[in-house]
Amino acid sequence: MVDLKINVGGKNFFISCEDGQEEDLKSASVLLSNEVEKLKNDLGKISDEKIFLMAALIITDKLKMKGKDLDKIKESMIKVQEELNQVKKEFDILREKNVVEYDYENKLKEFSSFLDEISVNLDVQNRGHVEIKNNENEKKIISDEEQKTLF
């Protein structure tokens, strides 16, 4: 235990606390002292007991309000998490439907193979036509219409 001297409302107090809690206790005493000083300035001559009691009640009320604010924030976070989970579910459903309706992976593989073939045999002179070689090393001209069906 550590013995600590604090000043609240112009009065010195000696308090014992656990090791490592000194700074927390000092900052709490400053908060309490500030409330006591505000009350002394606002209310004038009142007994120290009443001033300390009122300051403690004010701080307790502020703490309670912060707790309510925290509860509201937690509720909002729960709602946001629920909405996010719903969006994820809807996204998964859309992704599943999309995969069933259109197989992007295979289409990309086909497209990649097609691009590989035309990159080897591209004929710039052939306006609007692409020249590729088939398995027998014969040239085949693919029209614009045929190209569209590949995509």
C-alpha cells in the first residue's frame, strides 16, 4: 500500500492506495476538488460535509449519464453489427446466385486462353478480324460477331 497526500477543496487528506493506482487517485482527487470549488463559488458558505456530498452526487450523476451514453453506443453497435451480418448474408446469396448463373472462373480461363492465342498471332493489318491458329497450324479468321460470343 502507498500513502498519498491529496488536496480536495483546499483541505489535505492522506489516503492509502494500491501500488500503481497513485495517478488515478490523484486525477480523481483533482476532479472532486474542481467540483467542490465550483459548488463553493456557486453556493457560498455551506458545511464541508454538504459540499463534499453534493460534489460526490454530481460526479456520480455524470458517471451514470456516461454509462447510459455507453449503453446507447453499445446498442447502436449491436444494430450496426446485425445490419452488417445481414448485408454479408445477402452478399453471399448474390455471390452464390451469380456463380450458378455465370461461372466467372471458367469464363476467365477461356478468355485468358483466347488472349494467349491472339497475342501470338495478332495481325494488325486485319481490320476488325483476329487471326488464330488451330491445332493443325491452319489460320482461322474470327469475325467481330464470333469475338463477341467469346466474352
